[in-house]
Amino acid sequence: MSARRQEDAWALLEIVGAYAAGELEGEEAREAEQLMYDRLDYRRLAESYARMLVMLSTLSIEPVEAPEAIVSCAVRRAYVSAFLRQAEHVMRALVGDYIGALTLYLGLRPVRQ
């Protein structure tokens, strides 16, 4: 998509969104209505914007709280993840030291000074 077409698409999204939010007045509103009258996909875009605005306004009115089970599950997963990271770090260090000592013992690597 060319830069000009992309700018036009963003401008169209802005116009339709502003119309759906009730932010346009007068001539701008009539132009937006004409665009939506001419093209079915623009009309559907405006309807989806309107539905989204209704959902957002509903969410802003009602407090959203996560159930205790979800919160405790997330906390448990965080603890398990932190434990596994630490265990991986310890195991990686132990295995590395063990392999280093084994190669030194077998004489496969000279002693560092």
C-alpha cells in the first residue's frame, strides 16, 4: 500500500469514527453520511465503531474485577515460573561446572592460568 493510500485510509477511518462518536456537525456530518450512503463497507465500519463505543462506555461504568480464582492462578503461575527460572540457572551452572571439571580431569582442556 502506497503512503498516499495509507494516509487516505487513516483519514477515512478518522472521519467514520468521529461520525460514529457524534463528533461531527454540519457539513462534515453530511459528507460522512454521504460516504456511508455510497459505500456499504463504510456503513458497516460506522456500525462496528458504534458497537465498540457502546461496549467501552459500558465497561467504563461498571467496575471490572477479576475473580479470585483467576488472580490466585496467575500468582501461582508467576511463582512457578520464577522457581523454574532459578532452577534452570542453578542446573546450568552445576552442569557447566561439572563438565568443566570432567574435561580438565580427562585432560581434554589445558589448565587456565
